[in-house]
Amino acid sequence: MNKFKIIALMIPLAAVLSNCSSAKKNKDYVDVKKITYTNDVKPIIENSCTPCHMPPQGRKEPFENYAQVKEHIASIIARVKLPKEDRKFMPPMNKKPALTDEQVALLVQWQQQNMPE
């Protein structure tokens, strides 16, 4: 009789454990890459925003470090998303090529991830 009680307790326990999120793989889980300023954003800024936003040649808002880029990320994203014909589009077409869709998406994702350094 004791064996039956143990089995009766084990079946619901097994059912609960099999439904735990840690016990099974979640098919809806998406591995989101952690975007950082140093590894991902800084190279885009250095390549696309120099020399205009890099002192001493730069005469615009400086983007030479994490704090400055973080402060201006909303306006950076807004400017790189403008139509290329817009005079406020960045970077100016006569100076640097436009950012790719992937680069723009990376900046947006970095902003959404609270801009880790």
C-alpha cells in the first residue's frame, strides 16, 4: 500500500516538473544579442561621424565618447532615419555613405537596451 501512495504522489510531481519553464525549452524564446557602446556602437560612430563630430576638427555636437553618444542617441537615430534628400539627413551624402539598415537597427536596439557601455 505504501508503494501506491508514493506512486500517487510522484505522478503529479512529474507533471508539474515537466511543465516548468526550466524543465523544457521555450519555443518562443529569442536570444537577443546584448549591444554595447564599446563593441557595437562606437565603431559605427567613429566610421560615420568623423571628422565632423570628433574634436578638434568637429564643429558640431561631439560624439567622441560614451556619455556624449548616449546623450544624443535619440537625435542621432532620428537624423540617420530621415530621407536622404532631407538636408538634416546624416551623415551628409557628400562626406560619408549612409548607415545600413542593420546599423540603424543596431543603434535602435542599443537605445532600447538602455544603452550599456
